[in-house]
Amino acid sequence: MRVIVKQRLLTLLCVGLWVATALTAAGCTAAKPSLSPAVVQTDSAAPEQTDSLAPMVSIPLDGGTLGEGQTEFAFVVVDGAGQETQFQIRTDEATVGAALLKLGLIAGDEGQYGLYVKTVNGITVDYDTDGKYWAFYVDEEYASTGVDSTQVVQGGTYSFKVK
């Protein structure tokens, strides 16, 4: 009789542990924030930020031409899934960072080395929490300067890619 009771208790304990593990695993996957932005397609190029994990931005879904000015350059965003969005930027700003900040395409924190970009085209990636970061490229070459100190060149191509 004691053996049967012990077997039933062990079975109940195993089932309880299995259920607890399953619930923990389900809770961990549900808690991860999405890196995909919530995007609202509008005629305006000014971003509309909300307090959600995926900010609402009013940037055209397919890229397009943004800004006004005499200088034009290509801006490419490659997200964590490898999806590419291309923009043509028109500006009178002197640096790529100033042009992209003015259009609401990038955001980040000021640090001792300049702007640490955490959000590009409404997608936030933070090395401290994700283990990934936005890498900045100039004409397909890894940039040797920060976005806020890179001078705009007519017809140049600038990109951010999740790494």
C-alpha cells in the first residue's frame, strides 16, 4: 500500500513540475517585445510616438522620398529579419544624423562618442537588452564615424543594419 501511495505522489509531483515548466516557458515567450514597429501610413513625414513597446510612426510603409532640401541621399534600413526599407532623403542639414533626426527616422542617447542610435524607422534595438545593435554604413562600408558626425554627400548611400 505504501508503495502505491509513493508512486502516485511521485507521478503527481512529475505532472506538477511538467505543468510548471510549460507555464514558465509560455510566459517567457509571451513576454518578449516585438521588434517590428507599428506603422501608420500617412501623408505626413512627422513621427507620432506612443508609449507602447512598438512605437507608432507615420513613415510610409514602402519608404519613399522624405524631407525638403537641396541635397539628396539614399537611406536604407535593414531590420533584424533582413527586411530592407529604402528612402530618398532631401535635406539642407550638414550631417546625416541631423537629417535623419529631423525626419524622425532615428533616435537614441547622447554619449561620450556621440549619438548611440537605438531606434531606426520605428524599430528599437538595444544592445543592453537585446544583445544586438544598429550598425551604421556609408556606401556599403562599415562607417568609421558616427551618424551625427558623418557629413552628407550628394548621392551618397547611408544605411543602418541590425547586427
